[in-house]
Amino acid sequence: MRYAVILAGGGGTRLWPASRRARPKQLLALGTPGGRTLLRATGERLRAWPIVAVTAAEQAAGVRAELDWLGDSDVVIEPAGRNTAAALGLAAMALVDRDPDAVMAAMPADHHVADDDAFRAALETAFAAAEASDVIVTIGIAPTAPEVGYGYLEVGAARDDGTREVTRFVEKPDAATAVKYVASGYLWNGGMFIVRAQRLLDEIERHMPDTFAGLQARTDDAYLAVPSISIDYGVMERATGVVTVPGDFGWHDVGSWGALAAYRHADENGNVCDGDAVLVDAKRNITVTDDGVIALIGVEDLVVVRSGNAVLVAPRDRAQDVRAVVAELQRRGRDDYL
Amino acid sequence: MRYAVILAGGGGTRLWPASRRARPKQLLALGTPGGRTLLRATGERLRAWPIVAVTAAEQAAGVRAELDWLGDSDVVIEPAGRNTAAALGLAAMALVDRDPDAVMAAMPADHHVADDDAFRAALETAFAAAEASDVIVTIGIAPTAPEVGYGYLEVGAARDDGTREVTRFVEKPDAATAVKYVASGYLWNGGMFIVRAQRLLDEIERHMPDTFAGLQARTDDAYLAVPSISIDYGVMERATGVVTVPGDFGWHDVGSWGALAAYRHADENGNVCDGDAVLVDAKRNITVTDDGVIALIGVEDLVVVRSGNAVLVAPRDRAQDVRAVVAELQRRGRDDYL
């Protein structure tokens, strides 16, 4: 049977001050239609299939509230955050316990998708391919720009199941390399893949024996001892028989405030505003406010975010450095801002 | 007898979003010691003398709350805002009614003074001079920089009462002229002057007969018909026998957010922060927040203000253009932000 596995753990500080410890990125509504959170939008997009969500204990209540149609056993709790390989291994074990033939579509909870129907069509193709020939099927995104914030997939021959072979996973490139990748037909690695759950466990056993042993022990202590490794690094880059379904459904990983402009409407001066704004001689700025108004005079290419008790101001191309702000607040012990 | 007259009317939009219709600049605490409002600090600085405050009806409650030791008749209500000449004429009439020999020290409610003792010493010299020879005594401020935001006084011969003759009032200069003025020993016009109340009425009668007639009618309608003219333009620039007491007591007219840096401590990168701030690679910025934290990354020479339901971001040298924001909010009918 087909299942969706939603990775709904992790905090992520790249969208501070909107994202906080108590309100991670997937619980934000970042321009999602209907003001839904990214997590709820993700869940509703996948509602055609039974869903298993993996999350941390402290976020479980928030996850259950958003995916409120899930049963108790559909939310798998990580004893601690140990990155995506361990989290997906945990989900795969839960699925195999339930259904030895389970095929899982693994995906993050915090991505933006504009065209849900096109997304589901790509997923159907991927499910069918994974069932027919036991491949690992990634969803490759047709690039709309030479993004440096994403990993890329080098693709090879087309197969008659609607997929193409993946010849190489490549890490986030520099700007010049990204241009080359896009020109050469590389796809964005969207961090979504479809595979039989047992096949994923077999791959973890082969490439990550320590992780596999830790998972098999089925104790919190053993899980805590598992190394923190991403599924891309631990499995996908090493596995053979990886293919991709090229998808084009308005996908974005809202990885930083600077990325927000990519999928939001800009005014005639290139400003993207979420919430009330007054702009005087202001160009190419991004403003986000959850309450009240943001007024800009004579500034360009800034990100200005007001959320709760904090305001962030940074150039668009330095918005990812918000991590330094979060680190400084941690150093000062200002939990009220974290 | 000696009196202080505090001009506590007027809104002023130059400090939006901190200053609002319901909370004009004089009701703000802009780094005033003890967190007092500028108006209360002004009142307490003048408490050695009986005080008369002039204000608008809608601001009277706020003024009475801050100057809470004043009696009912000590707060004079302007039927409408008609600039400083009319407001001071109204105060002078109230004083002459009470005491024909009244000498008044007229001053704005929204200035910053660092050294109250030096301020009062200058005022004592000015009162004595006004009593001894019926001159109009301005307080001239020793410039600390070639400010373009202030008017200047050209000064002449020293007199043996501790004052110097004022040979000319000059309007706000351009930058090059301001440098020349400072080099030539001009003083800032601080908008404070000391004069017998009857002498002020005589000057208004001579130079502003329409205003005088409107005041004498003692009706709201007549006051409404009075032209809106400043005391500097209407009287001071035309009167003879104007002298000045040079004062040096850390005076600033907090006329815009950009001016805030002039009297606040800056960190080693030139940032001036009022309220919580986190600064990463940020230089020469001004941050003001009445609640929560402002985080800056990689920006320079900005003013960032959070006050109530609004955030303002502008380059320091464009902070005075906040008027354009206020005008736009008025156009949109957003009273909740005004």
C-alpha cells in the first residue's frame, strides 16, 4: 500500500523571528492559500494517502493539531533529533511493522507547492515506478533560476516508466556552477523520494550499519547514540538504482526570508509585502508583518520582518545570516526571543 | 513675578511611529532620565517658577497628567492650533490678567536638556536682564555641530548684564552655510525666550495687529480667524532690543529620528540603541523599540523604530521624510496607525 511520510520535526532558525522554538517553520503560514500552515497544506496535499508524520516530542501537539485527522499511531515520535536518515528509518520501520509491502513517499513538511494536482500526478508516477521495479524515485524539480540554496540532480537516460535515471547527486553549488547546472539540464533536489519502506531499511543497513543497529534496538538510548546524518548523504548519494520524476508544480523550499520573493507577487517597484506596508521610494524589499504596519522610506533590497516581539532588518542576500542573531540570543539566554 | 510658559500643543509627525495623534512628541520619553516624558522633564526643570502651559483641548488631559502639580487655571487651552505667536499671545494675556508685571520664560515642551542646573542658571540671567532693561532675551545655544535643522542667531556686542546683542535671526541654513555660521560664532536659536508679558503683547500689537485684535476679542471664533504665524517670524525677527544669553547645557531639539544619535551613547560601531537590540555587522544605525527586540544584520546608517503597531525603516538622513508615510496613512484613512 502507498503511504506519505511527512518529516515534521526540526526547528530551523532561518525564518526567525517568525519561526521560534515553540513555532517551527512548518507551523508558519507563509502565503499558503487559506492562511493554512505549511504543515497543514502539506498534509492536505497528501490526503489521498494514509499519512505517517515523524516529529519531536515537544512538537507532537502542534503536529497533531494541524494534521488533526491522523490517528495516535500515525505520529511517530523521535526520541531526539538525529537528522533525516534516522527519522526516515524510524518511519520505515513503523510502516513495515504495519504493512511489509508499504511504499512510502517521504517529504518535508515545510515546502511550498503552487499546483497540488501536478504535484500529486508526479507522485503517482513515482509510486508506480517504485512498485514496478523497486527503484528509489526522487522528485526532481525543474529549476526556475540558478539557485545556490538547493542541491541538484544530474539526470541520465529516460526510462519507459516516466522516470529518468539519476547519475549524480550534487551539493549546493556556487553561483557560477549553478548557472552551468541549469544550462546542462540538472534538476533541483527537492528532498522528496518514493521507495518501498523495506528497500529503504535495506539501504540503511548497507550504507549506515550503525544507524540501522540503533534503529533495530528500538530503545530511546540506542536512538540517541545514532549518528546525525542526512538521508541524502547517508543513502541517496550512495545507492544504485535511483531515478527521478521531473516535476514542475511551483515548488519552493522557503529556506530564508530572501527566498520569499520567488513565489510572491511583487509591486511595480519589486517590493513583496505580506501584511500592511507603506512604501516611500522603496525598491525590491520584502516586508512581512503578523501585526501592524511596516513603513519603508528610501531603502532597497532589504528584508524587514516583524513577528511577535521581534523585528528583523537585513539585506535580502544576507537574510540567511539570521542564524547569527539566533546564536547571539541563545548566548544572552533570551529565551523570550527564541 | 517670574513665570514659565510651556508650549505643550501641536502634534508633530516627525517622530512617527512613536508620536501619534493621541501621543504627541512631548508625551514621549526619548531617553529622558527616569523614563519621564519630555513634557514632565521640561516641567520639572522649570519647577522653581509658577508654570502656565498652553495646549490644545484634545491634549489637555495628557498635559495635566504630566504636569500634575498645576492648577486648573494654569493650563490655557487654545481654541485651535494657530502656531506659536498666537499661543504665546494667549499665555501672555492670561499672565497679565493675573500679574501686570509678569515676566515669562517661553519654551517648547519637547526639547532635551542634559544639564538642568546650567539651564536654570542661564534662565536666571535672562530673567534678570528682562526685568532690568525690558529687553527680549533669547537663549542661544552654543553649537556642537553645523546642524542644518536649527535656526541660528548672529550675535553682537557683549552687555554688562551677562547677555549679548542679537544682530540677526537666520533661518535653517544649508550645510555649507551652517559650517560658516558655526565658524563665525553664531548660536543655535533654541526657541526659548524671556520677556515681560506686557512687552510681548506690545510687540504683537505692533508687528501683528490682526493677531493682536483676534486675541483681544477673547472669543473662540476670533482666535480661529488669527493667522498661523510663528513667534520667530512674527515678532522676534522684527523686534528691536533682542539680546541673548549663551547657554551650554546639552540642549537638543529631538526633531527627527536621525537627531537621536546626537545625544545618545553609541557603541563601538556607532550604533545607538534604545531598547533590546542584536547587531550583526551593523554600523551607525539607530534602533528604538518600545517592546521586544530589533535585530539588524549587515546594514548601515539606518533608523529602525518599532512603536506600538508600526515599524519604520529609513536611512538616517531620510528620517525626516516620515511625513510622507504619515500623509499616505492619512490618505488611506488608517487612523489606527496615526
